[in-house]
Amino acid sequence: MAAWATGVLYRRTVKTADGYYKTQTTGVESINVIFAKESGSQDFKYSAPVDAVSEAITTQLNRTSEYCLFIDKDQGMGLAEETISLRINNQRYFVSGASVYTSMDTSTGSGIASGIFDSSAGRMSFTSMIANSGNQVQWESVSQVVDSMPQAFVVFKIPTVPIRPLSFQLLIGSPAVINVTADQNGNITHNQVKGTVNYENGTVKLYFTEQIQSVNEVQLQAYFDKYSWFSEANYSSAEGAGLYTVFLPSWFSADEIKYNAVSFSYIPLDPEVLGISATRLPSDGQVPIFRVGDIAVISASKDFSMVDHVAGKTYQLPDSRISWCELIDSKGMKVPFDMYVVDYDYGKFTLSGDFAVNALTPPFTAQYRYQDMLLISDVQINGQLTFAKQITHNYSTENTIVGSALVIDDMQARYTNKFVQQTWSSVWADEGSGGGISANYNDAIYPIAMTNQGAIQERFAIVFTSGTTFKCVGEYSGEVGTGSTSIDFFPLNPITNAPYFTIKKEGWGSGWANGNVMRFNTIASNFPIWAIRTVKQSEPTELTDQFQIMLRGDIDRVV
């Protein structure tokens, strides 16, 4: 038999006048209910009027387990089990989970199991029914819900991060009606979907749109009148005078949205291979390089092609106040620095009067760089930096980098730990050994002179070979020269052609003998820096590779 019922609680998802999908509740919708034998035979047939709240069935039912009740739900809808309640012959039955119960105990919420419920088919199979003389079926409540709510805006997170750039592929529909890949910066551009992918934290934002092109002024105004949310963000006038492209929300089920992505995983670093303990390093090996209060350097590198190479000619660069400039030939060989002079303030350079090509290969290129050094006042997680003052040059994306600066402060070469001892034992200690001697060098009046250009980090020993002559030995440099107490002693640094140090002849006292030693250490004008370069595992693309370490220093200008 079949029965119709009205007045039940019924929910459905509809597209409203504003163009959005919403779940609505109504009490006037009808649900078709079929009561038939398990075998599917049509022994009982009944058709009730649509407005019947309850209907008495005159045909007697054989109350055994062969009967089922079917709820004819709408396509794409699901049944909420906990909302199903009905009476058969005034005996109340309700659904909880996948079971049908009767005789509810209101104090405990339990009942007598009477059947099985299949929500996908809307089917209630009765294993037992209370015998009664009537066949009245009366519905109390049943709710339909949307299996998958249509969406116009979606936000989700990829569980494994970081994501390899250019690996995120978005697929919507089956078969896919949208197939798009995010670009290098994580932007998704398609005529039906716009969005972004954050490769670092894995968050994805998608906006589904429907584009309506060639809309005139009157039609555009109709959208404003119809939709309260419609604004300037929902149309574009790029088509031409009086014509617009309208962007309306487009709807897709969440079940239709799929994606492919490749994420990175990191292998723990071996301290033996790395050379340092990796305990405090993050798992991905990345460490912050910008902090509030640090110094940052904005640097733009450019090339200037020389049309000729005339000796004595001055060439003007496109930019002034540059910080570095070098000339190279067509094969990358550097032009000797003594063959040109650079004016850094005005951004120009002049070839020397005796400029000659020699072994170089024209044409020549001037590689130069200009920079701004600024204090960081704010650092955002998205990489945005705020500086305490304005930048003073024009920078473009393709040739500009921003780096953090390791501030070294002032540096000055000097000497320390001067002492004398009776004999040289070839032991490089910072304190004297053996008995004392009467001879000495008076560095209070005649200090050992040091220059930043010539000094190195070294321990030196002045070993006397007679009462007036000596040799100078470095711990790492070996013997660097010989001298006498009658003349100034200044051994030359072969790299810079400047003295390692200068010992004045006036500082030597008397009483020196063969084997006596004067020891001192020289501190160079340098700063210890660990330069660690990491190359990811891959097939080599270049036969040779190189990099430069360049110090950026301030100078005192002579007016």
C-alpha cells in the first residue's frame, strides 16, 4: 500500500533570489511513502489524497518481518536518521543510527529494537511489529538534508607542507571541467576559478566565478537591482566603452573538488657531514635572516655595455651614487683595476690614458651596483619588510635583492702579548718561559706599527742570531725576513705588498745575545665569518660554479 503525508519537517537546499544556495525548512512539502512486502509483491495498493495528514488503511496487514517501509527522498538529498519518527496503528516507531526502535523509555532514551534502517535507500525493514487491529500510518517528522552543499568559495589546507612550486593541480568535476595549475607564485587563474596557494603553509583559497561578457549599461544596472551584494568588484569594463564583463558566483559541490600536489620532506642532517650540530636547526634547514632592529641592504646589479674603449674617455652610467663597479671583457675576464678610475658619487668611470686591450677581448661591459642600507622596523610572516627610512634609489624586481647585513663594526689591526725570553724553544705559547733577561724592546715609546692593509692573524718570534742581528719567524708564515737593531725592520706581506708590521730601531735596548727571543701576536683587521653554501641533490647543469664574498665598508672622506 502507499500513503502520502503532509505537515512533516522537511529541509531542502535552494538557490535564493540573491544567487546563493541556502538550506530552508518547510512544513508543507510532501514525502511519498511506500509500505510493501519485502519480496516486492504488490499485494496492497493504496493512493491517498495529498492533503491527508493521516490515513486509515482498510486492508489488514500480516504483521511479520516481511514488510518494509520506503521513504522516497529527492535526488541528491539525504535523510537525517535522528529526525525520523512515525506511528503505525498508534504505535510510535523512531530511528536512531541504523536501527528502528519502538516503545521509547523517555527517562533513559532507549527502546525495543524493531528493525533496520538504510539511509541511502530510505528503507526501514521491520523485524517485529506490535500486533494491532488497525493499519493507520501517521508521520510525526522526517528531515531531508543536502548530501553535498554547493560552494562558491572554498578554503582548505594541504596536510603536508611545504609544497613544491608549480606542483599544485586543481581538478573540478568528473570528468574534470576545470583543470588548472598554480603558477610559480601560487596564483590560480582560470575563467571559472581564481585563487591562491601558499606553498609554505599549504593554505588554499578558491573563488568560483561565472563570467558574463558584453553586458551593456542597462543590463549591468539590472544586476545591481537584483542582487544586494553586487558591487564594483563583480564587473570589469576592460571590453570597451559601454561594455562590461560580469563575474557572478559559480557553484560546485565540495565532492567535485580534487587536487594534486607534491610536498617536500627533509632528511635529518648528519652532524659529521655538516660539520656543526644540527640540534637547534629547523627540520627544513631554513633559519630567519630578518629581524626587527637588524640592518638590511637593498642591492640592484646592472650591466652597462660600452660602445667603444677609447683611452682617457669618461663613460657615464645610467645611475649615480653607485657602490661597486668592475669592467669585464666579452669572455668574462676582468680588466685590471689600474686601467680605469671610478667616480662612485656621480656614477661614471674613466679609462686610463695608457689603456690597451692586450690579452682582453672587446667589447667591454661595466658591471655596477647601487645599494641602500636601512634599519628594519617590522617583519611580516609573508616576507614583507618595513624600514625606518625611505629608500633613495629606484629598484626593479628583476635585478634587485634584499639581504640581511652582518654588522662587523670598526676594525683595527694591532699587536698583543709582547714578551721576551732567554731561548727559543719553538713552542708557540702566549706567555714567556725560562729565566728572565735584561734586554727588552721599549714599545711604550716606540710601539710596533701596524696597518690594516699589511697585518695578518699570526704569532711572530724575533729570534736573535747575534747581539745585533735577528730573524723573524711566523707560526704559520715561517721565516719572513731578517733584520738588525740598527735599522727599522718591516717585512713585507707578499699579497698586499705592505709591511706585516714595523719595528723602530730606536726601541731596541742593549744586552741582546744569541738565542734571545721577543714574542708578540698580530691581530688582523678581519672578522670571523662562516660561509656555508648548500647545493641540493640533483644532476649537475654546469661544469664549473663559483661565488664571491664581498665586504661592504664605510670610509672617512677627506674634504
